[in-house]
Amino acid sequence: MERNRLYPESFYIPSHADKGMVGAGDTVQVCFEMNDGWGERMWVEVTAINRRHIVGTLANQPIGIPRLLSGDKIKFRAEHIIDIWTEGIIEDRQAEI
């Protein structure tokens, strides 16, 4: 993502390897960028992984996307993941800082 390239210290993105370890039951933060350049970060509990998409349930209420509600099922790709809420990955990242 462009924001990670511009601000690598404050806009961390997990590695492809870490994203590849995501499975059902994990919680990830995804970022959806809109056509106007604005984006929204949302926490999603992963419910399934298939060949093309990751499926999950929104764990928070989106602010800028009125058609989405907390609890809605959404599909996204691994490239949308900007954070992973799993103890080992977060502990490893904090040790690097």
C-alpha cells in the first residue's frame, strides 16, 4: 500500500508469510480505500478462507460506509489486511520496535 511506503513506521503491514497464516477464528484489520482517496480500517473475524477471498464478519461499526453494519459478512483479499490480531505475530512485531 502507498501509505506503508510513505509512512513505514506508523502504517505497518504484515508480511505475506504472516498473512498466509491467517485462518478461521483469527481477527484481522482490513483497509478499504474509496474512489475519492479516503479509506476505512475495520476489524474482521475470519470465518473462512477460499481460493480467491477471505470471508469474515465485521467486528466493529464502519463509519464511512453506511451500507455496512457490525456483524455483516464481507469478502476481501489478503492484500487488504493491514494488521493481524494473533498473540505470536503481535509479540514478534513489538519485539522488533
